[in-house]
Amino acid sequence: MTVIFEIFWIIVSYLIGSIPFSYVLPHLKGVDVRKVGSGNVGGTNALRAAGPAAGFISMFLDIFKSFIVVLIARLLGFDLIWVLLSGTLAVIGHDYPIYMKFKGGKGVASTLGFTFAVNPFVGLGILGVWLIFALTTKYISLASMIGLGFGAIFAFILGQEYFGITLVSLFLLSTYRHHENIKRLIDKRENKMDLIGILKQK
């Protein structure tokens, strides 16, 4: 595989990662997620603003877009560094989408999809930790940051140092993207979300 094609693919990964599903699906219901809730173009705000169907589908597509670009990179036989760059650029595309004037989400779902494509066990670990904290604290932002942090730890435990370093970088990026949530958590003003209650909605 030539370096030129690998560079081309990570650019494609960014462009695919930039697809704002969490904006598009609510928009089809007449909801502009940029003008409601947190104003964030991400799955959690889509869930709050447009309901469980649009919200959960948005989350799934945000996971899938980074999963598929990394999976393709692996199937094409890319070296590990290019696989990791592909996933990283997909997450950066989600956070800073070219189609939305670089105003996107916080990279949680897209990082999860990237992780599942590299090591499903690490992905399951992130998802498990996220669920535990999301259901017990009802703070989705806190659960997301803790989940990504543990993902990096799991990667190191499994001996995948470069993957672990990449996940540390994406954890720090997501933490930065959550800076307003962190302020609200400290001030005890962060909104809670009852996932079980949302699932029961008709």
C-alpha cells in the first residue's frame, strides 16, 4: 500500500467522520440541535432534542462512521500507524466537521466506533464502564469521559501501547470538548439523563 493512498484514506476518514448525523436526523424532524439543549451537534443532545428514535440512531451512525473507515483501513492491510490515524481523523472530523463550520460533537460515539474496529474487547470495556456510570449517576458527560479514560487503560493492559497512547489523546480531546459540562458538574448544574426512562418513551 502506497503512502499516497494511505494519506488519501485518512483524508477520506476525516470527511466521513465529518458527516453530522446528529444534526441531520433531528433536522428531518424539524429540530435544529444547535438551537436547543446544549447546542452540541452530538448524540446526547439529539436524544434530548429529537427523542429516542432520532437520538439513538444518530449515536449508532456516529459509532458506525468511524468503525467502518478503520475497518476498511485494516482490511486493506494498512500499517498500524495509518489505521490509528484513520480513526483519529474520523473522530476529529466528528468534533470539527468541515460541513458544519467545524462545530461538531464531543467525539465519544465516534471514538467508541474507532475502538471497536481496532479491538472489540476495549470497545466493550468502554461501553460497559459508560453504562455503569450513565445508569448510576445519570450524568452522560461524566460517564463518557470516564469510559474513554478506562478505554486507554484497557488498551495498555492488553499490551497495545500505540493504541493506548492514541486513546489517551482522544480522551484528552473529548475532555476538552466537555469543558462546559465539567464546569456545570463542578457547580452541580449539569443536567441528568434517565436512559431507562427515555427508552420507555413511546
